[in-house]
Amino acid sequence: MFLCYVIAYIDRVNIGFAAVELQRDLGLSDAAFGLGGGLFFLGYCLFEIPSNLILERVGARRWIARIMIGWGLVSMAMMFVSGVWSFYAMRVVLGIAEAGFFPGMVLFLTYWIPAAERARAGALFMTAAPVAVIVGAPLSAAFLSLDGWLGLAGWQWLFLGEGFPAVVLGVMSLWWLTDRPEQATWLPEQERQWLSRTMADERAARAAHQGGSHFKALLSGRVLLICLIYFLNTVVTYGLFLWLPRILREASGYSEGKLSVITMIPFIAALIGMVLIGRHSDRTGERKWHVAVCALAGALGLALAAASQHSVPLIVLSFMLCQVGQRSVQGVFWAIPPIFLAGTAAAAGIALINSIGNLGGFVGPTIMGWLRGASGTYTPGLLVLAGALVIEAILVASLRLPKERIKV
């Protein structure tokens, strides 16, 4: 699962590494590039809920394989874009192809991981995002350095080389993933029975607490508030990341090699923070205040970055604080919906939260591109993202959660 998400994240955001070359060769303005970056999420969000309901019905193994093979082929086909409109179209198609992957994996974790371990397990899975940047930065630099080889531009090699592993892992997932604990013949009988019984008991407890219809549970104020919280977090995730390599390039003047090194530093810090904070949340059994404090830390980092764009050490330290806080939200946040959603409502609810939330992936890059074009600086955009995290922290603090039925 971790390896699949690493590749998924690289394929989703690799245009950030190729920004300068893509804009030059395709004639993209800052606003057009930001819009194209965000269009991925329109296609992605349209098919989230149907995809998760299909996964619940046919099983994760086959459906995740279908998603990965499809998006790998589309990602490779990005090498054929030739202008603004083909760039827009392929970003939408890539989003459609990848739709359901992340919420499907989150749902898959609820089949296997008891509630008391879920924040740490989620954090370990979601560390794939910073790892993707750590790996993707030098990998993308290497592909971009092939510019002109066999008549292809560097960004074409990037899409080809980084899309192919998704196809390979999609085929491998047919053999490696197991849909439910009851089917895990690789587990000793006693362990398989214990895990199956534990997960069944938790599902029954959530279903009893949920009550009413699945449809009513999805339209509850709590679910809609969580959608808004995740939307704000995603605005920041992609609003920052798709522009971060350019921000650091312009602040430092570094070329590809040095640039990839300083781009990795904030994400290495985030990797450590995600695991430690997820572990602490599981140990204490507390969720919402962990999310709120992490969001405020991310906001502080962005505000400092807005004031530090002429100092390379300070801007890197600012983005370190931002990424430790904002990325650490993820593992703990996704342990919250399964507290009160079960069964089909969990499948649809997790997809709904991710679907609406990921519209922020369209809004964030678009706002950053528009404000950058209008002001000639990144400061307004960074301050808007910081404000989004402050609002997120306030909303999380207002969230009323049932007491978790977990043993810690």
C-alpha cells in the first residue's frame, strides 16, 4: 500500500518538478499552470464515491489494481500533451483514472487495523506523500536531465518514467493484497480468528452508534463539517506543493541538483513528525486537538515563509515547520471518520469526505497561480494558505465526537 501511494503521489504532483520546462514548452502562464494543476481534482472528485462503493463490493485487490494500471497508462500518456488545452484535458483524465485510490486505501485500512492503532497505521501509510517528494525530487531531476535524448524533452521522459511503475505495481497488487482478514491464509489460524473477530466487533459497535440510514449518516452536520475541514487542508497541501519547487528555485537560484536537496528537507522533517504525532495520538486516544495544533503549526510556518523569501535557510526552516504541522494532520484526521461511520456508510462517507475535500486541490493551485500573476510575489498566496489552516484549526476544535470505542 505504501509503495503504491508513493507512486500515486509522484504521478499526481510531478508537474511541480517540471513546471519551468512545461510552461516554457507549452506556453503556459502562471495562471494556466495553476489551473491545469488543479483540474486533476475535478475529474478525481467526480468518481470518488462510485469508486469506493465498487471497491466495497468487489474487493480492494481487484479494484486497486484496476485503478493503478489505468492511471499509470494515463500518466505515461501525459508525454503527448502539446498545448494548453491538451494539458488541461489530460489532467482531468488523470484525475478520473486515479479516482478512488486514496479513499479506497483508507477504507481498506478500516478492514484490517483496529481503531486503537489506526492513527499510527494511517500515518505510516501517508508518509508515502513526503517520501514521494524525497524520492521524486532527485528522480524528476534525473529524468529532466535527459532532455533531448531520443528526441524527447526532459518532461516527457519524466511522465514516461514515473508512470510506468504504477502499471507494474497494479499487476503486483493482484497477488499481494488480501481483501479481508478472514481470507489471510498467510496468518496463523489463531491470529486470523482474533483479528477477524476484533474488526467485526468494531463494525457492529459503529453500526449501533450510527443508527438510522446510511444516507442520513452521510448528510449529518458532522460529516459535512469534516468535509470542510479536509477541503481547507487540501487547499494548502496542493496550493503549496505544486508551487514549492518554483518558490525555492527563485529564492535560492539553485539548479536541479541543489534544488532537489533543499526541496527534500521539509519533507524529511514531515516524515518524522507524521509518525511521532500519529503514535502519540494513538497512545492518548485523542484525535481532534492533535489535528488542531498541527494545523496551527502549519499556519505559523507559512506565515514565516511569507516573510523569509529572501533568505534560503529561513525559508527552508519555515517550510519544515509548515510541513511537519500540515502533513501530520493527515494520519490523525483519517482516524476520525471511522469513529462514527460503519459499513456502506463508511465506504461512501470516506469517499465523500475525500471527494469534497480534494476540490481544495483545484482551488489551492489556482489561487496561488492567480495571486502570483497579479502581485508578482508569492507572499499573498502563502498568507491565504496560512489563513485556511487557522480556520481549519478552529473548525476542528468545534467538532463534537462520540467517545471512541478503543482500548489504548
